[in-house]
Amino acid sequence: MKTLNEILRHVKVEQIINEKELFVKGLAFDSRKVKEDFVFVAEKGEQTDGHLFISKAIEQGAKAIVLEQMLREEDINPNVLYIKVKSSSLALGIMASNYYDSPTKKLKLVGITGTNGKTTTVTLLYRLFSSMGIACGLVSTIENRINEQVFPTERTTPDALTLNALFAQMVTAGCEYAFMEVSSHAVVQNRIAGLNFACAVFSNITLDHLDYHKTFENYIKAKKKFFDNLTSKSFAISNLDDKNGEVMLQNTKAKKLFYSLLSPKADYRAVVLDDSFDGLQIVIDNKEIFSPLVGRFNAYNLLAIYSVATTLGLDKEKILVHLSALNSAPGRFERYRLSSGAVAIIDYAHTPDALENVLKTINEINRTKKQKVICVVGCGGDRDKSKRPIMATIAQKLSDILVLTSDNPRTEKPEDIIEDMKKGLKEDKEGKLHFCITDRKEAIKLACTLAKKNDIVLVAGKGHEDYQEINHIKHHFDDREEVLKY
């Protein structure tokens, strides 16, 4: 239990009504979770406005309300303390950190942001540090971890309360480091407010989430805000080969470092010697290693991981030894051999850039062009429609047989999503085949059935996900299970 003054430390308060000292038993931004002696934070969300539930929160036992719009005088409860702030979501992040005793000041927290590579990078950082005997935690799209204990996750970056509770558990469990994905939504919605980052990493930025950010410029600004808010005690590490790599760090107070496969100006360099379906032969810091990971995009991920570990003071030789033993994150270029002798690859690629990277990697390895590349891909419903035809254009150009199918249709008709994708198909003069199959199971079956020895089947878009969301209901579906049938 803490005093309200302790919880409000560093929060910019504009007005207080019925000011008095209170002891607080908990925080909530969902009125249904409010209990006796709680503080209720009324946030203006995407779907609902927390200000509409203030009376319910008081009925549940809230003794203090944090809000952006002060109530009318006749609606003020004399037994309740009201705290007006400019941004409730910003206040919630700071208050959550205070309530849990600022756990990220007791950890070395590393945040990874970018369109592609976040999940792989944080997962492999967690595995690298764990393999070196260092206690650490993980916050990712796939799962959250405290040492070896696994917790389910519902979104890439949890809300501020969940995050700080998780980090507090990591501190209690003796974790020294924590690695987390930082989504653009989380930055804009202040879910990471109040967190203390020892290191922040930018991987890349390409077209995505325009359904939320509206413009690519807004999307870039959201990512950049993460680095703008870092302190001078932090490290900011950026991919110099991305055209926005330097832009991301131009206003940061953190110490700037860059990694690159191309530029000699970078602080951390790597060179790819060979890339096959067996893995990467790569030189990092003039040391040659072999990694079971595949593709130049994974060379960037490995270099980012090396950059973080080295910057945080780990032994370079030991880093490289353990780096060479790391396997892919679930659903990230996950490879299987079909009974026909074909290779099947499951990948989470759900953006134009990610899909292009994966298909280019496959084609670079398939240099002789003797094997066919069969691509199964769809686009999610209720999300950015502008990328649908672009995804189809890329898939048609870089594969021999294209199967357009469903991803997570959500509330849209799968047929409508596929029609949007088909707008990106060009008149084919090379005799390439394309199919449109709304049933993803049947689409995967067709691709695997068509594949002959050494052909490559890419099933893109869902990766680690084990469900399909249709009309707000999640139905069990796993690309890996479907591929394993063949």
C-alpha cells in the first residue's frame, strides 16, 4: 500500500479537488477492475472513454479519480479526490511505475522497435543472455517470460499496469536484464511512459499500421518518439542501412550507435559470406561464425543482437560463441521438409517489406531457379487496406505459383480481402499460376500437393499464431500443424 502522493510523484497535475492524504491499494483504468481504495484512471481510448465510467468506478470503491476533463460541480462526489491531468495515459504510465517501486530502474531494460525483426531480436537476445547464465525476462508478441517461467501474451506491448507488474516480478525473481518489443501503438498510447530504458534499438521501418497511424509520416514519428524520450544515460542503437536509421536518432539525448552490413561508418559491422537453407556464414567484428538462421534479414537481426550485448558490456568472444547456437524464433522462417522432398517455410511476414525480404531470401538461395517457389499469402481484415495489392504484386513477382487466401478476416469477408489483393496482380506473360482459395487449410493443402522435390513452399502471414479470428471469435488454426500433415 502506498500514499497517493507517492504514486503521483513526477505526474504533472493541473488541478486537484477534495485534496487529502490517501492510502492506495491499487490502480485501474478499467472500471470493472476497481476495488475498495483504488485510484481509477479515466483514459480516452480508441473504443471507449473512461470518463463515462467514473461513477461506476466510485461505486466499486475508487477513492481517487485521475481524469482529463473535470466533472461539473454538481457531479463532484465530496468523498472522492479528483486529479486533473493533461494526459491520463501518460499519468497512468508514471503512476504504474511508482506503484511498483520503479522496477525498470532495477533492471537493464532493452526495447526493440521497427516494422520487422522485433520478435526475432528480443527472443534471441533473451536466449543469448539466458544461455550465458544471466537471469532475464522477455516481453514479446509470442510470449512473456521471467527466467524460464512462461506467461501468455495478448498484444505486442502490454498496458502500463501489466508491464510494470511484470517487471516487478522480474526484479523479485532476480532478473538482471529484460528485453521487450516496443510497438508504435504502445509509444503513441503512452504504454511505455515511466519506463527506464538502458538501451533502445531501431531495426527498420516500412509500410504498416496505416489503419491506425493514417500516414507513413505519423508512423515514423511514433517510432521516433521512443528515441526522443530516452535519457542521456541510455544507449540508442540504429540500423544505418535503413534510410530512416539516422532520422530516428537525430533528437535523442542517448548515446548514439549504429550497425550496418553496408556502411564502413557504422560502429558495428558484419559481412555475409554465404546464405543457404542450412544457415548463414557471417563475419562479425572480423570473426567468422556460422548461424542456423537463414537470410540477410537475419544477418541484421544477429548484428543488432551482437551490438546490444557488446554495448551492455558482455564479453565479445563469448557473445559470438553463443550467438552461433541460436535458433529462429517460432514462426520466423521456420523450415520443414515435406514427404515429397520439398521445403516448407512458415513465416510471420505480414507486411510488404517482410514478404519481399523472405521471398528474396528464398530466391537468392534458389539461385539456379530449377525449383519452383510456391507462395501462400493473405491479408488481415479490418487493417490497412493499402498494403493488400502491394503484397499480391510482390508475391506474384517473386514466386512461380501464388495462392491468395485468408489470414485473420476478422469482420470482413475473405472474398473481399482477396479481391483487394487481386488488384495488385499484373498480366502474367511467363505462364505463372495463381489461385484464390478462401479456406486457408485448403490453400496450404494445394501448395503442399503441388510441390515437388526441392521446391519451396512459403506459408506467410501468421507464423507463430495458432488461431484465425473470424467475426470476433478466435478459431484454432496453426499453419505449422497444416504443413506437418504433408
